[in-house]
Amino acid sequence: MSNNVKTWSYNLINDTLTIDPSFGLTRLSILLISGTGSYKGSLQVGNLPSQPIPLQVGTPVNLSAEPSAPLLLGELTLTTTGTILLIGK
């Protein structure tokens, strides 16, 4: 039996990408390499919608689903005028 961890990697360049549960990800690392970039969730809490959070060049953001259950990450939209590196599993 193999215990290989499968990962996904992607370079987002001058574009927008929406990641949703169909990607099957439980963890995602986001790193802005150049330019500007932001990420925004889709959850609304009460009457407060999610707002874009700016990324800083060279500062990673790591997101993960609840560890107590095999949940997938919800919808997340990434936008950049430069390059964002993504690694997920």
C-alpha cells in the first residue's frame, strides 16, 4: 500500500482563478511572487460579505479545512496582476 501525498501546483499569472470544492482540496498554500494579488472567500456571516484580502510579496498564506473531519476547502477567488504560486492537496 502506498502512502503518497498527491499535490497540485499552479502558477496564476495576470488572471483570476476561483477554487471551489470540486477541486477536492483540503489544504492550499498561496504565495505572491510579484505584482499585486488578493484572495476572497465566499462565506457571508450575518449581513457581512467576504472582502478581498491583499497578499504581500513573499509572505505565504496557508489555508486548511477542519482537521476533525474530511472537509474540503470552500470557494475562494484569487486575483493577481503579477504571479501567484499555488500548492494544494
